[in-house]
Amino acid sequence: MSEPAESFTDEEYAFLRHVRFGELPPRVGPDERVECTETEPRRDRPEPAGGPDEWNLRLGPGG
């Protein structure tokens, strides 16, 4: 592969990044952060629609 025809300086690359992506949002300080706690257990399946008989029809007796 051939080298690019022109090479940019770090300042030029920084300018091109700014043009493409804009500015970063302001930094969030430690005093502005909150701790999240899950309030409900994780569900691997959606809530069952219908009763156990309907689920047996859908999945079979071992489902």
C-alpha cells in the first residue's frame, strides 16, 4: 500500500475530529452521579399469557 499523499499534524486531526463529531458534553462530576439499584428481579421470559394449560399446549408438558 502507498503512503497517503499528505500528512496532518495532531492539531489538524483534532480540528477534523471537532468538525466531524462536535464537542463533548460537559464532564459529569462525582457529586452529580447516582447509584442505580435494580428494583425487580431480571426476567428471562415475558410474563406468561394465559394459564399453565395454555403454556402446556404451546411448549409441551416439559416446557
